[in-house]
Amino acid sequence: MSGISHPGEKRMVLVTGRAYPELAHAVAKDLGTEVLETETRTFANGEIYARYSESVRGADAFVIQSHTDGINEWVMEQLIMVDALKRASAKRITVIMPCYPYSRQDKKGRGREPISARLIADIFKTAGADRIMSVDLHASQIQGFFDGPVDHLFAMPVLMEYFKDKFGDDPNLTVVSPDMGRVRVADRWSDSLGSPLAIIHKRRDPSVANEVSVHEIVGNVEGRTCLMVDDLIDTGGTIMKAAEALKANGAAKVVVAATHPVFSGPAKERLTCPAIDEVVVTDTLPVPAEKQFDSLTVLPIAPLLARAIHEVFEDGSVTSMFDGAA
């Protein structure tokens, strides 16, 4: 029987949708278990069906789904999988969405707009989710949208280990926030690396999606290696313009670190522009061959997810994974 079980005690069940099963299998390997076999299919009219191969009654169930391209289909599939677990009498259901869907729609910027990030939380609660686990939410207040525990994991330790090995104690390193919204995160990076902080002030046209105008840079970047940190890269427009602004202001090198490689549309072409020397991401979302490029480094997120799942299953402390910051 799949899963981790203790005689007379709890049983863990790990299940995955079809968006990115490789991630779930990597997590299962780190946990020393297997992914429960699930019969999932899509009917001719687009309806999704899911059924588990064995009993999940009384189990502590973890449902992993990466909301990659075709995001609405994968959200619906995960909802159906949660509903199937609830109706099969799983004791507790934890929804794991490494990249929270619709996370950028976390507030109303103008009248008559939705707050879709809240809607996602509501529908998963209605489906039967008891807990949500996600990595680097676009905005921390999304935690308050769900009426239950939310484990907000940080990819910073995964990325930081790579950059500490790469840069060591480089005195010319400057951490850069690509906009005002990421200053707090960039400040933590600055403290951890012992490097100064620079901020790019940008203005976005609210009527045009994915279009950004970079204005001024606060801080010294001339002749320095600039490490720009962000939560996600979608079309790459923001990152490309920010990198060009840094190089125009004398930066010697620009390295980009981001958690979620959405990489939509022209992202690959933009991220391989001369202004960007390297891009480092985690695999919270799949990066297929057609989206990869020579200057891209992808770090595994499975060990972080596995440790968080273990802490939740054993009623341990997820917060302790991040020195009390989570």
C-alpha cells in the first residue's frame, strides 16, 4: 500500500495532478514513499474525472499540483481531486500549490476588478481543503484569504545556498529589488549576503498588461555585480527592462533570481538579452526544453516541499525551517 503509515496511528497519502507529476515523484522520493496511483482523465467535452486506486479513509492527504500553462484546467483538476478525497473520508487534506494561481490578482487596483486570489482560496475551502501550502506568495496577505492554516514556504534558502557558493564574499555584489513591492524580500537577501541594496523605481500602465516603464535606480550599481531578486518571471518584460536600466547605469553584471519560472510568450527571448548574464530559478513550475536556454539554472524545490510535508504530517514546526520567519 502506498504512503507512509504508523501502526495504529496516522497514514500519509501523497497524490498529484497531471500538470507536473515529476515534482510530486521527486517529493515522494525525498520522503521515502510513493505517489498514490490516481486514475485521472479528461472526457471529450473537457470534463475531468479522478479516482484513487486504494482507500484513503482516515489518511493525511497531500495534493500536489503545479499550475503551469493551461492554468484553469489544472486548478479544476486539483479541485476535483480534493473533492474526491473529501468524499472518500480522508481525515485531513492539504493542498500544495507551489506557485499559487492568480496570485497577482490579490487586491483591487481599480474599480470593478476581481480579487481572484481570494476566489481561489474560497473555492478550495469549499471543495474540502483543510490546509494550503505554497512557495513565495506574490503578496503575504494571500495567507489571510484562506479560512484555515496556510504554510507559506520561502525558496530563499534554496537560492541562497547557490549564490553563497557562487559569489562567496564578493565585495562588488549589490542586491537589487526590481520594484518597490519586492523591497522587503530584497532587504532580507541584502542582510544575508552582507551586500548593499539598490531599488528600481518603475511605473506600470494599468490599462496595458505586462508593460512596464523603468524610471530611476536608487542606490549605487556602477561597476558592480547586481543580483536582482523577484518572486516570478512571466513574460520577462519587467526583468529585461530592469536589467537594461542597470547596465545603462554602469552595472558590470546582472544576475536574476526568481522562484517561479512562468516563462510565458516571449520570456525566453527577453531573458537571453545581452543585459542579463544569468537567470536562476526553482522548479516550482516545469521548465520544458523549449523554454530553457544556456544561461538558465534550475534548482530543485522538492527537498523543501518534502521537509514541509514531513513537518505538517508529524505535527512539527514549519516555521522552524525559516528561523521563525514563516
